[in-house]
Amino acid sequence: MIEKIRYEFRCKCFIDTHTVVDVVEKLDDENYPIFTWPSSVLLSAFLFHQRHTLQLPYIVLNNATTIIELGSGTSLPSLLCAKMGVAKCFITERADEPDLLGHIVDLITLNSVQDNCKIIPLSWGYDNFENYDDIPQIDVILGADIFYCGEEFDAILFTVFQLLVKNPHAVFVTSYQDRE
């Protein structure tokens, strides 16, 4: 089953701000990653409401900020950041998932954010260390629901560590949902 879902983020703090992101989910057993997990929505809402004051440490999401999202799935946080005017969004997903990478291309087009989004095939862990050279300077590392499998924790943390070594000023922002 294929379903198009519209996520709307609204804030009336200083001025009425409204951003819409569309995603398409494929809810069959073979394409389980093409689903927007609640922790992805939560991370996106946090980023939206903290975009002017993301004090981790004092990084503001604006047209000078570069983000990378690990294990993007439907890429909701990246697409939202792109629509909020972040300079560059690097969206990553496993290199061995060509259908999912193609789906992310479609989501970027659907949301008209081709100018500031780029897909990087990136698998986590030690065996993929050479791929980190292709990643430019970044300010924020995002990970929505990437800690879903205990067997992957070391590989994920190694990946985050390598990105932080290359970008010592960057911050890692994550959200997690207990699936049990």
C-alpha cells in the first residue's frame, strides 16, 4: 500500500510560521524502511520549534547551516530543514538499498528542495570508513530512530564519531523510539 502523508509544522511564537513536508510511505513488508516513525516526526518538530535557537552549542538552522541525516528513510527531518532554508542537507541511506535511495530522490522532487539536498549512499560502520571522505563540512548530524537494532549500535556510534572527528564543531541530535 502506498500512502502520501502531509506533515504540517506551525509556530506562532514571534510570527506565524508554517512549513509543510510531503512524504510517500510504502507500507508493505519488503519496504519497511519507507515508513515515517514517530521519533522522526518528534525530531522534526523539535528542529522546527528550535530552528532559531538550537543551542547545541548555539547553532542556528539557517542558510549558512549544513546538516547530514543518517539512515534517513523517508527523510522527514532533512526535508523539513531544506524547506526552512538550511544551506545544504546531505541525506544518507544504506548504499545497498537502491530502491530506497530512488524513493528519497522522489521525495526531494515532491518537496521541491533539489537545490539544497544531496543524497549520499552511506552504510554505517568500520567497513565503510573510506566513504566519510566524500562528506563535506557539516554543522548538525541528525539521526531519527537509527538506534532500533542493538546489533547496529557500535557501527552507528563509529559513524557519528568519524563525522565528529572531521567536524569538531558539529552536534549530534537524535530521537529514539523503543519498538518493543
